[in-house]
Amino acid sequence: MIQALLACVEEPEAPPATLALVLEVHAENGLLQPEAEVAMVEALSAAAGELPISFGLGPEYLAQAGAVDAAIAALGRGQGVNMHGDLTATDAESRTTELARRMLDFAPLEGARPDIVSGLCDATPTWVEASVAAGVTAGLGPVEYCQLSLDPGGAAGEAYAVAEASGCAAAGFTGCHSPAPTVGPDRQRLFPWRTESTATWTVDDGGALALVGGFEADAVDCLARASTEDCGYQSAADADADIAALGRSLRRARGRLNAGEHGTYYLTWSTNRIATTEYIEAWFAGLDALLGEGFEAEGLGEVLGR
């Protein structure tokens, strides 16, 4: 009798894997069409509504008329505001000073997080240490070019060798822009990790600086278009195609997760190309449909606080 009862007890099903989309807008091109760029930030913030997107603000953007007001409006909607880097200093002391000075630009933005920085890494051998010294707590979207900052003879030497063989030194940051690390299991890029040293930043050693990597999509646009010459945010048809491509990528990413795991899919939207209102509205309508398929949307604060 006891054996018969035990045979009827079913093992509980493992909870499904879940995946959160984290969207950051890089407002980084204030020297080109500055009025259009501020207007685009305003349009993206309004279209996102209650979605917890974040805006990484660069120094040129912040200097534009209306930029601070647009950021305040985003914060009022519950959206995030943080720093976009593209730093110029190369030695550790100057880099720390540059980051600390840039944080002061955010003083008018109560609730902003300038200690969270996209475009933080590069090929300099001390960017992690300089960032921590300046008070930076998280770096977003490291790319393959940054693997040139690793110690070629150390624990992450393979990642350095891959970037070197890919010609990243000549291609530069924008030309060697695949989400990093580009070696090892791609599922690493679906979970934030922590580092204490530039020499081994691709390795999770529990250090002071959190890193959030991208999975495979470089940016919102161009997802459905083979040539970068074709990129741009124009029609609703463009948006529909890019959202369809994003959906396929999200499903592949979720397929890398084990039962019960909660992954992070980091994606950027740059103001380097000005989007039309038609594209923006169609894109967010498509995103709503994707989120209805069981994907989630999370802000950077949630991801980094887990």
C-alpha cells in the first residue's frame, strides 16, 4: 500500500527559465543634429511610458539645450538615467579624474545613477581599477575591442588572443563591437558578473565592479538588415522587421538558460541615427507584443540589485 501511494506522488515541475530585456538608450552624439537628438530622447521616453528603460547620457548630449529637462522627464516616468562613457583619458589617474568630473554633470538630475556607465571599457590596462577609484559600480555592454586590455599571459589570455587575431587594434572600439567576452559559453553574457582587475575582467571573481554584457544583438536597429549601410530607423516596416529579429534572438537566449534561471538580455539604442516617430511607435508596439510572450522588461537597478 505504501509503495502504491509513493508511486502516485509526482515530482514537482522545475520552474521555467525567465529572461528580462534591459534596454539602454545611448545619447552620445550631441555634436550632430543636437536638437533632433534631444527630441529623439523625449520621443523614446514618452513611447516607453512605464517600461523601465534607461538613458546613458554622454557629455556632448548633456550640454545641449533641453537635455537636462528631457532627462528629468524620464526620471519622472520611473525610467533610469546613467552615464555613457566614451572616455578620452588613458592613464589610470587621469581616467579616474575624468570619470569623477563627469559625475558632477549629473548633479541637477536627482535620482540619476552616473556610477553606472556604458561605454566604460577600452584597451587601456587599468580601466577597471580607475573606474572603481572614481566610484563607478557597474559597466555596461563590454565589447570585443576591450579584450585588448586583458593580460595576454594571464587567466583571460585566450580572450586577448581572439581580439588580437580579429584585428581589433586596427578596427578600434566601433569596428570591433561584438558583445564580450567573445570566448567561452555565450550564456555568461546573460548574467551580470563582477571583476576586480582589468587583467582578468572577463572572469567572474566577485570584485567591486559589476559588468552587464550583451548577448548577440549589438543595437536595436540593423537587427533585420544584413548591411550596415542599410541601417536606420525609418518606417514601421523597418521596426516590425527589427522586432521580429529581436524576438528570434530573445528566444535563442532563453534557450541557453537552465530551468529556474533568470537571465538578462542587454540591448542598446543609439542616437547616432535619428529615428522617425513612425519607427519609434511601431517598435514599442512590437515590443509590447514580445513581452506578452513571457519575456520581461527590467531596469538596470533591478538587474544590478539581484
